[in-house]
Amino acid sequence: MATKRNQQMRRRDFVKSAASGVAGMAFASLPAASYARIAGANDRVRIGVVGFSDRFKDSLLPAIGAVGKELDFEIVAVSDIWNRRRDEGVAEIAKVTGAKVRAFRNNEEMYDARTTDAVVISTADFQHAYHGVEAIEAGQDGYIEKPLAHTMADAVAIRDAVKKSGRVVQIGTQRRSARNYQMANEYIRSGKFGDIVMAEMSWNVNQPGRWRRPKLVESIKERDTDWKRYLTSLPFEPWDPRKYLEYRLFWPYSSGIPDQWMVHQIDTVHWFTDLPRPRSVVANGGIYLWKDGRKNWDTATIVFDYGPLDDPSKGFQVVYSSRMTNSAGDVKELYYSNAGMLNLDANQVTPTGGLTERYATAMGMKPEELAPQKLIVAEATVTAANTGADAATTANVRNWMECVRSRQKPSADIEAGYSHSVALCMTIAAMHTGKKVTFDEVKQDVVTS
């Protein structure tokens, strides 16, 4: 079976596997009754959990608990290579949903049991695409946490797998399902805002312990988990509990700030503009304060050039800044036109910075100032640095479930995930080389100048 693949296969094999014959494999491996259940929109859809992570426990599980019963989705299985997480998963899922689920030591065991129709993937950053392709080959629809991929090989592999299979896949960039962001998208597309001339984005915390797990690092033993399976397609290296539990601090397990935070915000640029990727990226930063052995930056400033790919005379910049050493400024997403500002922290449109009569008249021009208005939403804003359970995540899970039923394209579909992955890969290349990075459309790969 496809799901019996060697867990240590190299990346070239991963890409080859994803690129060949996935469509037939996906449908062939799914029992007819299971596919009929999903397509039929009436029967229960059985969910398997791939990785019982903090993200799943704190956000995705409450979201599934909130909408799953209504849409007849039920968690029936949890797969995790760490025995502690398996046990916690069984207990927590029972507490939230009342379901007694089966625990599996790995995904192969779960897929061989044929107990699931769809999976929620919430594993380590570098594993998302790998586990996504694995799920597609097992005939599953999927909800895949972001980032979708932080290497182009993985991004191409998962996109090709999804497109060839016809499976319904939602990416965990939940802003696309949040009503305030949907209203912002509608407003920009209406033409009332004018052309975007600049966007400023920030994500600042002051948390020396962010992504640290010192007590767990001290307690976990290699025998409690499956280190070789954890590495998926990465080259083998000896057991390192920090890279297992604090992976966001270490490349190539994660890029840290860009993998975790930047992709959420840069995704809105692609959504609001229909631009598939940046034209170029430059980056600067480093580990300035939290010198605890981490390899990923605690401070970053990244500048993106966006605009029509065939017309360099038009476009705008996005300046993204993030630090883990001082929380002033918190999380901001500010879009500017010549007529004013769209503030997605306050959910307001204002004439801030617009072309006033004084300066317009001097040039024989008309003033351009937006009429103030509020983006009124029922739910709380979702730009807060604490990305726990919120209305946006619940809405994103609901949208996925509805699309599994209808077989329609979800809000954060595979192309949205591919676009944020391209921007992420360009960013990582800029960080690692210190050079300006562009993109080769033919090769679908980053280019460092």
C-alpha cells in the first residue's frame, strides 16, 4: 500500500511519489461506502487526528466540538508517535466531544484500519506537506495546519497531490473565514479603497519562553516516541528532544517567525489582490536577545515587492516586522491607499494619510480622502497574538466541513496554501542568504540574485 512507504525516504522520493498517479491511488484506497458517505452529505464523516498538538488541543478540538455534531462529523481516531500525546488525545477528545476514539501509534496503522474519511493534520511545521500527501494517498479529505510547506519541493508535491486527487483540503489560515477579513476583502475589491500603495504588518511579543518546552524536554525519552518517523523526509540525525518539542526554534524543522506568524498576514495580501506571490523579497534580522541555543531569529524585518508579474511599473511594498523581545505594537495589519487607511486591528477605514485638499490643489488635483467607516463584525477581532480557539478558527473548520459535504472549494484552498508557501520559501531564502530573492515561474523555484 502507498501508506507503507519508508518513513526515511529522501525528499526526491517524496516529490516523485506525490507527482505520480495520486488521483487513482486516492480513490482506489478509499472504500466505496466511505466515499459515498462523504459525497452524500447525509451520513457521518469520521475524522482522524494526525498529531495531537497544543494547536489541536487548544483551538481545533474546541472548534470541532462546536460545529461537528451539527454537521455530523465525529472524531474517531488519533494518531501520534509519542505515547503521552496519544493518551492525552484520547482523554481530551472524550472530554470535549464525548467520543471514545481509537489511538494509533502512527498514520500507517490508522489508514490501514480504514476507520476515517477525513483527517486534521496538526503536526510539526516541516511535516505538514508530507503528512498531507500521505493522507491524500490514503483517500482522505484534509484540514492541514499552516504553513502548508516551507520548501518548494514540498509545496509542489502537496499541491500536485491535491489537484490530481480531487480531495477537499482546507489550510489553517483562518483569516479567510473571519467575517472582518471577508468584509475588508469585499471593501477593497469594490474599488472604494483605491489601489493599495503600501501595507505594514507586525507581530510583536515579549516572551522568552515562546515555543520553549523545558519541562517536557527534560522528561521525554527517545523510547517514548519514534524519532526516525518524526524526521519524515529529512536527513537522519541523532535524537534531540529540543528539536522534537521546540522545533520552531530550529531550521529545517521550522523557520520560526515566518512559518508561524508571517504566513497568516501575508496570506491576506494574496487574497485581497489576487496576486499569487511577491515579485521579490529581502530580509534582515537575527538572534539579538534570546540566546538559548535556538537557530531561528528572534527579530525579523522582511520587505516584499508586490504587483503585476508582467508590469514592474505598478505595485506596492509590504513591510513585515516581528520581534519576540518587546511587545510594543502588538499585532497590526495596516493597508494604505492614496486616500486613506484600512486598519484590521481596529476594523476601521479612515482617511488617515490620504491626499488632502491643501496638497492636491497645489498640483491641480482633487483631494482623495476615504469616508470613515467601521467594519462591523459579530465576533471579536482575530489579530491577537494569542492564536487560541476563536471564532475564525471555528468558522474555518465549519467551512471545511461544509465543503467536504458539497465537494466545493473551501475558503483557504490548496492554491491559497501554495501561494503563502511560495512567499514563505522566498522569505527563508532571503533570510539564509542575505540576498534579494525572486521566483522562477517555469521552474517553480526561488532564485537568489
